[in-house]
Amino acid sequence: MTDPNRTGGLLLALAMAGWIAMIVAWEFAIGPIGSASNEAASPFVERALHYAAKADELRAIWTVEAIGTILLGSAALLLIRRPTSLFGLSSAGWSMVATGSAVYLAMYGIMLGFYWPALDGFATNPALYEAAVGAAMALFCLANIGINFGLVAVFIAEARTGSPVIPRWLAWVTAGISAMGGAMSVMGLLASSGAGGVDSTKYIAVLHFALIGVLGAQIARKPSPADPV
């Protein structure tokens, strides 16, 4: 019988690999904001013009990221009952990750749907485009609050369990990075700071996703106590 924990671990690793690949793809396919726009324009207008010129590439990247989000949510649902819970902490954490993933999917619904008509009408109705971006960013922050603080609980439980699948110090490090990501998302939501700050954290995001992927790969590789051997 297939162990749902191993399946969840595999899906988690695949989701993180996809997200890392899309960060790399963004660097090559999208490039820095302003490279395809008027240097005299405001940052908000620069972003709109740049994204309009990269529409096909953005659709492809956001589609893969959305699929990765589906994999992450599915992994979290499978791992809710993983037998490493510290007084229910792990289960609560995976529940938060699953909820955050659902919010993320709502964001990608905006970015793959409503965003493009709003962008096409930017010249005549910039307020509509601003509303689309604002809604997407609010969902982005909310999703990251749920996912990151859920991962804090998951990795603390992993560090405190009797038989962790990753080194305890690595679990604590990842919990710390997750807490930092959650705190930044809260600040972004309160400040309505927009997407500009995301670029400066891409390297931390790659490290974070890689560490989460390691947890997933180890869960997929090692049998759980319920596994027949």
C-alpha cells in the first residue's frame, strides 16, 4: 500500500523544485523591471509596460507556479496526519500550509485571468490595473503568512520529534527562515508596499524552497512508522 506520507513528501519536493526553476526562469525570461520601458516613467508604469512586453513568458511562469501551488497544497493535506506531531503542532502547521496554498491559487486566478484585461486597458483606466495588482499582492501576502507560519510549526515539530528525517539544526534554521518570511509578509500587507521588495529576497527564497524540498525528499525516501517494511 502506498504511504500517503511518502506521496506527500514527493509532491512537496516537486513543488519546491518547480518554484526554484521559475525563479531562475524569471531571471532569464523576464529580466529587471525597466529594461523594456520608458526610463522617465514611474516605477508602477514601468512595471506595467515591462510586463505587457513579457506577457507570454509571464503566463507560462505563473502557470507553472500555480501548478506548484496545487502540488504544495496536496502535499500539505497528505502530511497533516504524518506521525511526527508535537502536541498537534505539525498537523496544525500543515493545515495552515494547505490553507495558504488555497489563497495562493486565488492570487494566480487573478494573475492568469483578470490581470491581463486590466493591463491591456492600463492607458485608459490605470485604476483598474492598480486594483488588480493590489488584490493580487494582498492575496500574495495573506498566502505567505499562512504558508510560512505553518512551516514554522512544521519545522519546529520536526526538530523536536524523536526521529527527525533531517538534522535538527537544519530544521531550526528553516523554521527561522520561515518565520522571517511570515513576518515580512505581515509587514507587506500592513504597508501595502507592492511587489518591488520581492526581487531583493529571491536568493533567500531559493534557499528556503531548497530546504523545504529537502524535507519533502527525505519524507518521500524514508518509511514512516506506519509503513510495511
